[in-house]
Amino acid sequence: ATNDVKEDIKKILRLENPFEITTGFDRPNLFFGVIKSSSKDEKLIELIRERGDRSGIVYCATRKNVESVCELLCDNGFSATRYHAGLDEYERRKNQEDFVFDRKNIMVATNAFGMGIDKSNVTYVIHYNMPKNIESYYQEAGRAGRDGGEADCILLYSPKDVRLNRFMIENSEGNDELTIEENEQIRERDFERLKHMTFYSTTNDCLRGFILRYFGGDKKAYCGKCSNCLSVHKLVDVTIDAQKIMSCIARTGQRYGKTVICDVLKGSKSEKILKAELNSQSTYGIMKEVTARHIFGTIDFLAEKEYISADNETEALKLLPKSRDVLFGRERLVMKKVENSEKVVKTHRPEVPVDSELLDALKALRKSIASKKSVPAYVIFSDATLIDMCKKCPETPDEMLEVSGVGRTKLEKFGKEFLEVIAKFR
């Protein structure tokens, strides 16, 4: 929870000087990645195929996307099921149990799925659509790696996601118990949170550091475990480009969003540009040799660093006070340009440096015990515990207690059988 959320909790529950404790926001075992792709379906199939039969969750923003993505995965031979509020209670329960009991490897769901689900062997969470805020993203992504093992949190980003979320915020039903002004304040706060989620999706800085800073935690500049930190990157002086963009925003009256600003800078002859006579502006065509992707990227950079902002209602770009130093040549801007983040995300996979045959045998034993007890396999032992067994190869009950995730109760219940399997491989 952010400080604002903490204050809301105290206010709503009327708590007076409550005891508060923050244990930290970092999840060191999670890898964070963002892929900017025009073909999400292809990227999704690539990512899941690379992860084999591991357990994972794919989050979508709408029920319609859940249906289409689940169908896409099933058509491509994956073991997938679905979950959203539009399904009847029987199917939701059945699909959830299929996933929890490992009868299905992949759950495709809206944010209706996940509360109270503590499935420890989820090794990846992929967001097919960008959530509306960092709070939702971190909570949903954090359902990966609950056993402490290595896990991936990957966001497939498209500018369309921003527009979809804006539409959902604008058309959300207000709370009948609140005044019009209070509902409007909530809507404005939702827009502000969406901005930060968009900044996360477009930043070239450390993704983990971005999340931790947002929640007021440790300010990491390099984590070595996200797509931005592990990518090849170079520093690019964008001072002149920033001045051109800012000048264009100012000379067009701070009335247009980034698509129109980009079109003006590129010298577009579209009907919209010509009809508004924006082709007569002095900044028209001054960046025609530059790619639209670079212009959009620079605009995102300027917004993230608070040189410009986008109006919540119209998305029109506005100059902020910090922009003056850049416009008048008193400040130089250097932007980190990431070059191969997509390749880093696609090839990243949790490393399990253990005897794979022994691990398979331990998993088979775990599955057999779980079936007899009618419980999910991870309730017996998590994947991380089985991997630690493979690493330590305990010979005695006392040595088994040294394995992460094995306490005296589980040792008494299951220790003998697992020690026997390990002994055969030794």
C-alpha cells in the first residue's frame, strides 16, 4: 500500500494512532520485463512456449480479451482455462480448481481472479493488457514466485492499453454514497495513477527501482534483474529534440495530444493537420527525418521526468515549469535508450541448476501424495523446497530439516518417502 492508501484505511476505519509496520516492498526473486509489441498474440505464444509446462497466469483487462486469449492458447496446444465475473459460479469454481490442482497449467483471467489464491508454484504472470495503476499491477504480478523461486512478471504494452484504461475510468460508475465532487476526485486520482502506470510501461530506467520508488521503498537505480537493466543501452543527448517538441506544444497552443504533435513535427499531410492549418506552424516538419517511435519515446521521457504533462480530460500536452530551463538552453537532457529489451525478456527463464531427473521423481511423488489427500501439490512441498532438496540431497531426518520449507510437521508426514527417493538417486 502507498502512503495515500494507508491514510485512506485509517480514515475509513476511524483508526486512532494504529500500530503500523512495513516489511519492505522488494521481491528479489521476481524478474520484471516490459515488451512493446504491435503483435501481442505472437509474443504471448512465444513467451509461454518458452516456459514449457510451468504454471502461469495471463491477465487481461476485459472479459472479451480473456475469451479470445484463452481460445488462442488452447488452439495452440496449451493447457489453459479462464476466469472472469461473467462466468457462472460453477464454471468459475471448476476452472479455479483445475488451475490450483495443476490440471491446467495456465489461467487466463481478469482482475476478478487472484484474491485469496496463494498458489505457490506460479512461475510467471503475463499482463496481456496494462492495468490501470501500479498498485494493481504489483499485486497481480506478485502472485508469481510465492514459493521464493525465480519467477517472471512480464507486461505486454501497447498505447491502446492507455486509451482503454482512460475509457474505463471515464465511464466507470460512481459511488452512490459519495457526492459528485468526491466521485470526481476519485476519477482524477485514478487518472493520476494511470499516468504512473504508463510511465512504468515506457521508462528506460530500472523497472524494479520504479516500483520501489512509487511505494516509498529503497531507490534502486540498477537491480540487474529487469529487462531495462539487462538490456544493451546507450545515453543519447535529446536536448535539441526536446526543445523542438516543447516548442511545438507551445506554438500549437498546448491543445493537442502526442499523436498530433508527432504528426506536426513529422510534417504530416493528413486531413486533420491541414484542416486545423497546423501545417503553417513554424515547427511543422522540423523532425521529418526522425522516426515517430523516437518522438513518442522522447515525449514519454519528458512526461515521466515532469517537463511536460498530459491533461486528464483531453490528453493535451502541457509544458511544466521545469521545461523553461531546457527551452532556453540552461539544461541539457540525456535519455537512456534501451536497444534489446524484448530479446532479454523472451530469453529470460528461471534457472534450476539441479538434477532434472531427481526433481521429476520428487514432483511425481508429491503429485501422488497430493492426489491421495485431495490437495494441491504445492501444499505438500513447494517447487522451491523440492529444488532445495535436489541441491542438498539430505540423507537423514536432521539433514532434511535443513531444507528450506521443511519443518518438523512436514518431516513427520512426508519426510521418509522423500528421503527414500533421494537415496535411490544417490
